[in-house]
Amino acid sequence: MTAPVTMPVPVPLEQRPTWRARMEYLGYQIRRSPLTIAGLTITLIVLICMAFAPWLASHDPNALNLAQRLAEPSAEHWFGTDEVGRDLFSRVLYGSRQSVGVGLFVAFSSCLVGGLLGCLSGIIGGRFDSLIMRLMDIMLSVPSLVLIMALAAALGPSLFNAMLAITVVRIPFYVRLARGQALSIRQMGYVKASQTFGAGRWHIVSWHVGRNAMPPLLVQLSLDIGSAILMASALGFIGLGAQQPTAEWGAMVATGRNFILDNWWYSTFPGLAILVTATGFNLLGDGVRDLLDPRQQGK
């Protein structure tokens, strides 16, 4: 004799946690992790510097002043000046718009394209899935930085081409992650019930698979921002990223290395900006991973 089937009892609306309660719980989880607070603080400071660079900068970042070339850090020029007298503090501030902007664009665009492609590949299956995954395997078989440099060199040295090359190389990581989630979710009972009632593939991807695959994709996205900033700075360092007179951290470090023995500040401050920003986004990514990890709930 089979046991009777018990249906789950829905939680009444008045007993569900409110938006305020959820925000309070989120704040409690963040306060429990000092490293997450540090990453969030650094990230907010960097974003504020990006948004208010024209008001925070003490000089025009592209204004030449040969009389002040390679001046040491002082009250007038907090980070000193470069070889043509441009204020390095202002250029570092404006450089955040280039370097961090590339990181944000790469992470969000590769997550959107790769997540959608991976979900469709897992749901459709068949030859489409085989074709997509073999293509992703080919891209993943080449070291990421080597492939990025090859694509950037083929497209031509510019900030946009560097951003495009990094985005293309990061897409396979999201495709594989989203496909794994789709293969798992499509076996769930509620997905099969939707198919029984005539739901199409796009409805299943957007309504069921996409929503349930979002947490791991968000974790990967938050961790990828710091890596994208480092990759963009590396391309700028070797001359495949932003070109003069655009202020970009990697290009500034590359130019400043020629003066490092006598003018230490030239490469030091842009390099510190790269280090602190990448560290902040990585700490924030670790915090997001802990917040979205079900195993951490209740600890």
C-alpha cells in the first residue's frame, strides 16, 4: 500500500519575510564578515571616484605643463606629475573610469551573453548543445591571457578592442556554468509540469532556468570584475589597450617604468590603484559568494 502524497502548504502572505526584514538580514550577514565590509568600502570609494572624477580632480588630466615635468608629490600635485607635467592624481582619478569601466562592462556583458547561451544550450540540447560546447572547449584550451592578447592584436590597439577581446574570452566560463545549471534544473518536476502545459523553451529559460541559475552566475560575475581590471591593465601595459592621451592605469605604469629609478611616484600610484581596486572587488566577490551560498545560511 503506497503512502498518501502530501502537498506542500503555501506560506501565507502575512507570514512571509518583508523587504525590510530581508534587508536587515542582509546587513547582518555583511556585518559578520570584516573582509566583505572592507571590499564593499573599497568598491564604493572607487565607484565614487569614477562618478565624481571631474569634481575631485585638482587639474585637467591632459593639460601639459613642461615647467612642472616629473615634479615630486606636493601640496599642489598630490601624486606628482608625469614626463610632460600632467597631474598624476587627476589622471589616476580619470583612469578609474577606463580601467574599472572595462571591468564592469566585461563582467556584465560576458555574464549576460554566456548565461543566456549556456541556458539555451542546456535546454535545447542535441546538435546545438554539442556545437556550442565544442566551440567553448576550443576557446578554453588556450590560456586566457594569450587568447586575449591575440584577439586584441588582431583587432588593433584601442580600449574598445581590448574590452571586446576580454569579453569574448570570458564568455565560455559563463556558458559552462549556466549549462550545468540548466541540465540540473530541467529535470525538476515544476519544469516538466510547465512543458506538459505547453510552455515553450524561451519561457522555461527565462522563467525557470534563468532565475534559478542567477546566484552562481552573480558569484562568478562579482569575482570576474577584479580579473577583468587586471587583464585590461595588462593589455594597456603592453600597448594593446588605451592609447595616449587617454588616462588608463596599465598604460601609466608602462610609461612610468622608464622613470622608476629617479621618479618612483610615476608607476607607484597607478600600480597601487590597480592593486587596491582589484583586491576590493575580489573581497566583495568572496562576500557575495558567502551570502548566496545556502551552506552558509544559519551559521
